Amino acid sequence: MNEKILNRADSTIDVDDFRRLTSLHLDHEWLTYEPDALFELWCLSDEENQKQLIEFLINNYEYIDSKKLTKGCQTISEHIQNEWKLSSKNSFLLATCDDKEPDGSQSLIQNLKNKFSVEWKASNFYNSLPTGVHEVPDDSTIILVDDFIGTGNTINRKLNYVNKVITERKLKNIDIKIVSLASMLFAKEALDKLNVEYFSVYWLKKGISESHPEENRDDAVKSMEALEKKLKRKYHGKYLPKFGYQKSESLFALESYNVPNNVFPIFWWPFLKGGIPRKTIFKRV
């Protein structure tokens, strides 16, 4: 057991560590789903600053469980019907999934379906973007649905695809809007450039550069760099996305969903240097 720990850090768990780990488990139920994962993450730390950073990030994590998901979907439904005042007669919600593989947008569509008034039917919801955009009639509103918007690059690509198909189909009167359960705050700049209305339930700050106390921010950056240096640089053809994809510094997870690669990789990257597997709090396939 000690040899396994020493492969990860220069010190073992003491009484104070045990107290702090126990406190984190008690405060955040989602940590108990992978009970050994927090312990392994903690054991990556060689210094107190690194442990403090792990505590800070976990305490500021936006974890969406089933109750928050239900409430979030209800908020999206109310915004579409009451704020945008869209009608079931000519409005269609399209998951941003492109058919190649399942993703979180399809699950979100499923959760949204029963949050609308009785006038809305199954035909108002599509779990495939290509299918939906080829079937919606003219004089309609298309609502693109995604569970999480990180940098805004993906939703921009999906919007370009929708506009391309609309042009090919020679539709003349299509309005497009975007909804998401959660989005990174810095993505607003990219979303504003799309020139479409958008709505997100949760707006998230970057975990260090926008959230960590400014007086200790430089130390936090150095601590994260030190932690990430212990992770394998590449696996399955994928390179370690330092501080998350395009340095998004995301602290977001949706219960039972694939964690976004925008999230700090210490929470989900499955290998240490040398190809040593590690248990992780979240998983990404």
C-alpha cells in the first residue's frame, strides 16, 4: 500500500489529511461514488499548496445531480415558453448530436421533453441534429440544445452546419436560438458573435484564473502545473489538455454523463506517467 502511494507523492496520509478528506466526502456526496478516487488525487500532492488547491476546486465544483438537472430543465422550458414565447406549432428543439456517437445533448433532450406544456409533442424534439435540420419546415424556430458549452467552438460549428442545410433546402424564414444547461462565462464572447439568442441556466467561471483568490492565484497555477506533470502526456492518441481543453479550467460535471474535456484533467485523466492507471473522480470515454 505504501509503495503505491509513494509512486504518486513524496508523503503519505496523516491525521490532518484524513480529517480533510473526510470533510470533503461529507460535504460532497458525489465524491463517494468513487471512494478511492479522491484519496488517489490527494496523493498526487507533494506540498500543502497543492492540497489546498484540490480542496478549493472541489468546494467550487458545479456538480449537477438529478434534482438540479430536473430544475435546470424546467428553467429552460420556462424560458423558451415564457420569455421567448415560442409555440409548439412552429418550434423545434434539436440536440446537437451529429449521429456519430451518443452525447449529453441527447440525454438533455430526453429530460426536457416532459417539462413542456401539453401542447408540445414528441415531434417537437429531435435527438439528432442532421435528422432534425433536414425535417423542420419553413417558418420555424430551431432551438439548438447542448448540455455544456465550453469554448463555444463546438456550438459555432453546429450552427454553421444548420445554416448550410437551411441554405441548401432553400428555407426562407428560419429563426435559430441556443439553449444549454451550463456554459463557461468566457464563452459569451464567442456566443455573442453568432448573432443568435442564447440562454444557459448555469454560467461558470474558470476554476483558477477567474475564481481563485487573486493574492494566491500564481501559486495555484504553479500547483496545478505540478499536479499535471505527474499525468501521462498522451493516451489513446489524445494529448493531455493542460488546465482543460484550450485552458478552459472548467469545474463541471453532470451526474452519469461523460465529463467534458474542458475540465481540469486531474479529475478525469486515467493514467500517470509511465502508464500507471489511476482511479479518477470522473470518467471520460
